[in-house]
Amino acid sequence: MLDTDLLRQRKIGVLPEIDIAGQVFTIDLRLNELRNTQSPDKRLGLDEMVTAKDGQHYLFFFDRENQSILHASPDLLKIPENTVLMKIPDELGLDPVGMARRYGLGDEYFLKMHPYDGTLKGKVVPLDKSGLPEYVARNQQEQQGLQKKQLRKLG
């Protein structure tokens, strides 16, 4: 069901919003980012997110305290307490009108496949299904191995 009032608002320039773990972010495809509506300096770059296997969603680790994307790196030895894995729609699901404009198409072009309803909410995925705990455990083992190696060199 297409909400015509929301579509009218979008056509006059009101950007859509999405709930990310309880925080509202403005979707700005022109800048390729999600911007915290209350704290615009808190930004989530769409190019920093991973495309899900279905090709229609993004996945990213979200630090709820800092309201930022957590990047898994070899020096990550502990999962930050306020981290969740988020799953959100891709650009067509986030803002079909913005995508149509990006490609020079009419505002309604993508709306049949991706209706604009204005109630976007990211899905929190359990961390135990993310692979992050295993990744951190591997990092810890490698770190311990390096420490043992250094101790043997010194001893």
C-alpha cells in the first residue's frame, strides 16, 4: 500500500528515515549515507556496509554507544559491549524515489517493486549468527601466539 502523503512529502524534498537500533537516521542517497537525525555529525556510510547474500540488504556492525560502524580488524580482541549486527534494505528499499532520481527516471519508477511506506526499521541480528565472536576468538589466539613467540625470543 502506497502512502500518498509520504510520497508527496518525499517529492518535495523530505528525506526518508530509518530506525537503527533505536536511533533515527535520515537516509541521504545523494551523499550515500545515513545521518543521525538528532546528531547530524554521526554518519553511517553506505559504502562501509557489506551487501547481504540476498543482494537486497546491507549488513554492518553498529556501535550503539558511539553511533558508528564498527570495523572488524585483526586488532579487535574483544567485542564492544554495545555492538549489534544490523540488517537494513539496500538503496532501492531505503529510498526508491531517490534511486529513481539518481538514474534520471520518474519518481514513481521503482515504487511498484519497492513501495514507499515511511516505516523503515533496521533488523538487529544476533551476534552469535554474525561470525564476529569466532573472528575475535581467532584474533585472541593469534595475539597469544605472538606474545609467546616474543617471550621465547627474549628468553
